[in-house]
Amino acid sequence: MDWRAHIVVDPTVCHGKACFRGTRILVSVVLDNLAAGEPAESILESYPSLPREAIGAAISYAADLARERVVALPA
């Protein structure tokens, strides 16, 4: 999935944080919910303006970020 079709960063929207195109829903909010075990259907119900493709786009975006940045983990 090409997340770039669904996720934008605009300095005038949400303080320049990644959000879904046409919304003010932060990608981090969706990822936090997924990480907490929230089912995709529940997230979509909570955010009715969020298209179904946004869930996959958020995961693809996170995967790209994980490839680009190294986060130090405790041994």
C-alpha cells in the first residue's frame, strides 16, 4: 500500500503532525489504538470520517518509519 495517498503533513494542520488526508485525525492516534489491541472495526466506528484504507496506510507508514530510524532499545 502506498500510504502517501492517504497521509499528509501540513504545518497548518495538527501542528504539522502526520494525519489522514482531509481529516484532523492523527496517524499516531490510529497506531496507538492498534497497538493497544483495538480492532480496526472499532477504530473506524470511533472515527466515521476515516476511510477503511487508512488502517493499512497507518501500518505502512509506521513500517517505513521503522526502516528509516533506529530506536535504541534496552539490552
